[in-house]
Amino acid sequence: MSIAASFEIEYLQYLDESGTLLGEDAPAFARDVRALVDAYKLMCFTRVFDGKAIALQRTGKLGTYASCLGMEATYVAIGSALTEDDVFAPFYRDYGAQFQRGVKPREVLLYWGGDERGNDFSGPAHDFAWCVPIATQCLHAAGAALAFKIRKEPRVALATVGDGGTSKGDFYAAINAGGAFALPLVVVVVNNQYAISIPRAQQTAAKTLAQKGIAAGIESVQVDGNDLVAMHVALDHAIKRARHGHGASLIEAVTYRLSDHTTADDARRYRSEDEVTAAWEREPIKRLRAYLQGMNAWTDAEEKDWLAECARRVDAEIDAYLETRAPPVTAMFDHTYAELPLDLERQRADALATAKG
Amino acid sequence: MPQINLIEGITLALAHEMARDPAVVVLGEDVGVNGGVFRATVGLQQKFGAERVIDTPLDEAMIAGLAVGLAAQGMRPVAEAQFEGFMYPMIDQIASHAARMRTRTRGRLTCPAVFRAPWGGGIHAPEHHSEAIEALFTNIAGLRVVIASSPGRAYGLLLAAIRDPDPVIFFEPKRIYRQYKEDVADDGEALPLDVCFVLRDGWDVTLVTWGAQVKETLEAADALAAEGIRAEVIDVATLKPLDFDTIHESVKKTHRCVIVHEAPYTGGFGGEIAARLAEHALYDLHAPVERVAGYDVPMPLYKLEMNYLPNVARIVAAAKRALAAG
């Protein structure tokens, strides 16, 4: 017997749970205090937004909302790694990346508040909107990457997908296309351990989700998704490769969903308090704060001031959201087609007449 | 002017649009080197290169999802499913994304993609190669659904589908791909996607159909004419959005209507046309609307497929029932 092929999956971590820098080979980014503080501030902002959005839903001012609690490092790292010209294809809790791309918190709230105008957001006009059906967005990113390759544009498409999403055919189809066509594509699996109630171990017998990329023939790595430094390094490498024509990559970001799946879920039904308590020990904000404070780059006073500033900014966004009037009834018709077919003109007139009473 | 058959009309339209618009790309299984299993894309890869005539891995969901991504980023993809029976894995991407891309982003992103497939039965093909699934798509808001039934209409309607700013499902009745040739000028003239085509004038009864059944329906009109009955024949061509006015105008004249389609009877698009006749043309009708459709059974394997498909005798009988009533 001989070996036809053999593979291994590397695991990337620089900052451990306590915020200690591991090993001798720390990247320059680990010493880039300004960039780290900026990222930290965005992570805090995202968490403040998240908490207030949940509170809005609990008080009846927002529809079902998908929280990103505990995944801030993964998303903030993605947002800072992409350029404006790149295309981002998110799923539906990717706010930390999207805020950096210009999406306004009020637009996130509009979408979950039942108004399509949230998808017509202030981020890059070519970015895809939130994607609910699971993993289908991976193929949109692959299609975008194929467009860039055909037009010879130095752009990259990046999709995020959950751990549950890696069970879907669209995910495999996308990474397979990425390999087969050598596309400028990066797929980040945000492995937050749960697909609603189904734990990661029940999703697949595969030891890692990263190794699914091996079957597609693309470079694949597992990363501590709660370690901003490791996420930055992995993304920077994958995006540079893609941009320079070296093809697609898969990054499995290992993190934990500290919240319920959405505000319509109660995670206490399917996981223990002990497990969640242990997960809080590994969460990304605490560890980055400890690291920054260890370098004297962030003080308790700065922390207090910044959190107050985040609250002020988010409250202003919430006010803007709450002040946004519902769209006119005709809005549901007006963008169905570039030109309204006769049938729809009649239905539009009917809806308008009914709305006027 | 070249004499071409229906599938050559498809090839001619693809070549014309690829030459005219660099954003047009063709993707699917075996569309490149092989020129497509029916030869619809023959010669295109040699002419336009492998980057624009793309042989994909074998996954229809991938083809559809790539087309959505390409279309949203400024390309004009024409995605091929080798047979309509292989389109089911595409439906999630088509319904959840292509059809609603424009409206859910309030026009920020759009999806000008064409999803084309050989359609329908009657060629002694294996299982899953002979379906009539148009009604699955006519209930999806945001799509156009088109079926070409002649070489000239294949050319003109496909040009229109590729140029349309919204997603189009484009079916090609494979049974009549090579039925006959006609003169088709490669003049780049698109046909409208919102009208029915009146193929034959008449005043006794209106026969409404689409796809390969245009052949049997015209033959039925001939048979009726031999008995002195003048049937008007309408090829709906674009099912969605439906040009009901053309059908209604005809029924105002004939007062009788027979709808012919090879898709199953229950939930077939004939039901939509019959419902509109009931809503808007009840007092113009002198007889109940007749429907001649496929039976409510899975498409049988080919030993029985011609027994499944509507035929001239059934269409003639339905027309005579309509004429005898009222």
C-alpha cells in the first residue's frame, strides 16, 4: 500500500484566552497598537449595538434579530481585511464587518425591522445583502469572483457561512468552484458551535470544518476566531493570495455564539449553563483588552469613555431607525421588475386604493 | 437569409449577443468543448474563448448560484441546465435569490440572468429528461417565463431574454428542436417578452398553447379546417407576464376556448388562463373552457410518453365539445 495523498490542517492562534501573546513568531500586526486599538473599539461598538438591538426586540420595537455576541473578533477582522472594491457576501449576523464597510446600524435595524430599505445600505453598492437561506451566499461570492477573473479585475469576493451551512451543497459547490476555476474567493466558516440547537459535533463527523476545503483542493486553515491577531493574519494571507491570482481559500474561524440563535430562540433548551460560562472565558473582547492593557495601550478610563460614546452613537442610530416611517404600500411593487408588467400595474393600483381606504 | 431550425436559432442568438455585449457569458455542463448535449452552444467556445463559454463542474445548484453572483456583479450570464428535469436543484437559487434580488435591495443589485433548458417530452429520452415544469416558475414573482416554439421566435425571444434586466427562465421544446427550418435573419432584432403570438386566424374557436404543443395544435387546426371549422391558434410564448389581452380579444371573437399544454392538468398554467377567462371573459364565452393537458401522473418512461402527451385527436375532440356546447 502507498499513500495517494495526505493532508494536515494547521491551527492558528496568537493570543490565548488570557490575552497572552504565544510563541516567538508573533506577526508585526501583534505590535501595531493603533490598528489593534481601532479593532478593539469596533468590537466594543458591535457588542454595544448588539445588546441594544436585542433590547429593542424585547420591547417590541424590532422584529426577530440575529445576535453576533461572542463573534466580534471574527467579523471585525473580516471588515478590516477587505478593501472597498472587494465584494462581501455575508449571512445575517456580520455587522462587525459591515459597519467598517459603511453599513449604518440604522440599516441593520431597518432590515430586521421589516423594511427592505435596510438592504439598500450605505456600504459598497456591490456588496450582497444579508442572506437567510443558508450557504447560498457562498455561490454568489464565487460568481462575483468569477466575474472579477473574467474581467481581470484585482478584486476579491469573501463569503461568510456558519458551521451548519457547511453541511449544505451550496457551500461545497462554492469552494469546489473556487478550486476548479482558481477564483479570487475567500470563504470564512464562522464556526460558532451551533446551528440553532444542533451542536457542531452533530453536523459532521469531520474533525475540522476547515478540512472540507481539502476536498475542494483549496488552501484551508483553522483559526481561533476569538483571536483578532490570528484572524487578521489568516485573512491577510488568504486575501493576498486571491488578489494575486493564487486562488481560493477556506478559513474556519472557531468561535462561540454566546447569545441565542436569534431573539426567537432560547438556547437554554439545548445547552448547559456551565458550557456557556466556560465559553465566556474565551470570548474575544476580554482577551484583546487584557493584551492591550498589558502593553499599556488601553486604560480603564478610555474603556469607560469609549463604551459611553458607543452607547451615544448607537442610541442616535436607534432614534433614526425609530423615526423612519414605513415605506409606502407601492414599494413592494416598484422594484419587482425594472419595468412594471401590466398585471402588476393593476395590482399596484389595487393595493394603493385599498391602503387609501 | 439562412434557413435554420429551432436549436440553430438558439445558437445564432447566443453568438449574436456574445459578439455584441462582452458581459454575456455562457455557463453549464458540456457547453464548451462539447458544444452542449443538444449542440445549442456549438462553436461558441472556439469563437469567444473558455473564459466566456464556461464548462462547469457537474452541479446545477452551482451553475445557478454562479449565475446569480455573476449577474449581480455586472455580467449577463446565460446558464444552461442540460434538461429541465435537472433544474430542481437550481430552484432555491432562482426563487430565493435571482427572482428577488432587485426588490429586496430596492434596486441596488439586480439579476439579469437567463436560465435556459431543453424542455418537455417526446424524444424517447431516459427518465427525468422529459418534464414540463413551467408552472413551477410562473408562481415565482420576479421572474419572466418564456417558451420558444419556432426557429424565428427562438432567436428573437432569446435575444430579448438576454437583454432583459431581470431573470428569465427560457425553455426550449426539445421535441421540435429540429422539426423544420425557416428563414431567420441574424439581424439582432429581439421579439417582445410580453405578447402572445397569433399563429393562425380563425373565428370558431380559440386554441391556446405553448412549447412543443404548438405543433399538435396547428395540426388540430388543420383537421378542424377540413371540417369547415376555423380555429384561431395562439402561442402564448411568454407565460409570465401573461398577455391575457390577446387571448381575451380572440375569445371575444370565437366565444370558445381550448387550452393545450403538456404539463400535468392540476396546477398547470392552463388553470391560470382558465381562471382569467372566468374572471374577465365569462360573458364572452358560449361554452365552458376546455383544457387538454398532460395527465396528473409522473412523466412515464418513453414507451408510453406519446400516450401521456396531448395529441391531435384530444385537441380536436375538445374543440368539438366546445363548439357543441351553448
